[in-house]
Amino acid sequence: LRILVLHGPNLNMLGTREPGHYGNQTLAEITNNMHTLAESLDIEIENFQSNHEGALVDRIQQAVSEDVDGIVINPAAYTHTSIALRDALLATALPFIEVHLSNIHQRESFRHHSMLADAAAGVIAGFGATSYLLALRGLNDLLRIQHI
Ligand code: DQA
């Protein structure tokens, strides 16, 4: 399987950014742990982080021509605002898992709504860096066992 892992704005700051919400792991450490899990699941993953909505849209569109089987995405603040990311994900028709480090439902009310969640195959939030690993395991199961 090939899985594209996308990270939205400010996630390049993980490690130092609001550790009370997002923990101490850097994006590089999270990515390393994902690679280790991916190897054990026989998955190929590719990571992409951008602070720019359009760059994320471009990367999602590109996935179609790359034989990608599914997407794990932490859209960060664009979760709550981006019709463009929603449309791009729907256009690929690929299954995707929405991931958050923090439990967005425990936080400010403007974080409670996601523009993407109802279109996602699954949503994982609140497990810190482990959220990404759970998402990868979940997507692997959906693709291989439930044949979505
Ligand atoms: C986040 C939650 C979002 O509300 C926030 O804007 C982020 C990170 C999370 O992983 O908990 O940047 O997606």
C-alpha cells in the first residue's frame, strides 16, 4: 500500500509549539515513528507538510497520478475553515483519515467543527503523537481487511 501523510500549517513547529496541547515530539520524530510502523505493516508512506492551503491542495491532486491508496491528514487550522481541502480530497475519491493530536472537542468551540470529518473514513483525535500511528493502523485495516 501507498499512503500519503499530510500536515497542515504550524505543524512544522511541533516540539516547541504549545506542548500542553501538542506534546514534545517534533514532526521529524513523528515521521520517523510512522516510518517504523509503516515498514512493519508493509506500507510505503510519503510525508508532506505545508503552511499554505494551495500547496496542500496541489499535493492532494498529485496523489491521484501517484497510485496512492489512501491519505492520512492533519489539516491543522484548515480543518475548521477549508472548503478547498474538502473539495480536493473528495475529488481524489481516496479514503482519508482525519487526525488531530489534541482532542479538538475539548477546546475552543471554533475547533469543534470540521469541514472534512463527515467525508473522512475515520477521525482520530486526542492521543498526541500516537494519533498518527492509530490513523495509519486504522487506514491499513480499512484498506486490507474491510476493502473500502
Ligand atoms: C490540530 C487542532 C487544530 O485545531 C489546530 O489548529 C492545529 C492542530 C491538532 O492536531 O490537534 O493546528 O489539528
